[in-house]
Amino acid sequence: MYRSRSTLPMMNCKQATSLLSQRQERPLTQVERLSLRFHLMMCSGCRNFSRQMESLRAMSRGYAKGGASTTHAEREQRDKP
């Protein structure tokens, strides 16, 4: 079977979540970014994992800066009329 150089390798969820973790620590290569983007377009579970990682990172940064440590559920409860 012939594979052209422009073909992106198919990524499974384990590889995708690994890259999502790694991109917190290092820049991904262009091939890694494109493969991950393609996987995320097709996989709702990994998209959800990616959003959760971004939320955790934002909360961690806020906590490190001395911000409020309330959870989303606590803010929703507090903001109810």
C-alpha cells in the first residue's frame, strides 16, 4: 500500500490525550497539531477532555494568582436569582 507524504497518520484516543497533555509542556510539531486537530474534529470524547484540561489549567493559574477557588457549580448556585 502506497502512502503519500501528505497523508496524516490516524491517531487513536490514547495518542490524542497524550498529545493534549504534552502540548501543555512543549510546542507540538505541525504534523502533531494537524493530526490532533483532525482527531478532535471526529472525537467528542477527546474534545471534551481537551476542554476539561483547558479549564483545569485556567483554574490552576487563577489559584496560583490568588484568585477565587470556587467551582463552576458553586458559581452557578451563587448566581441563581
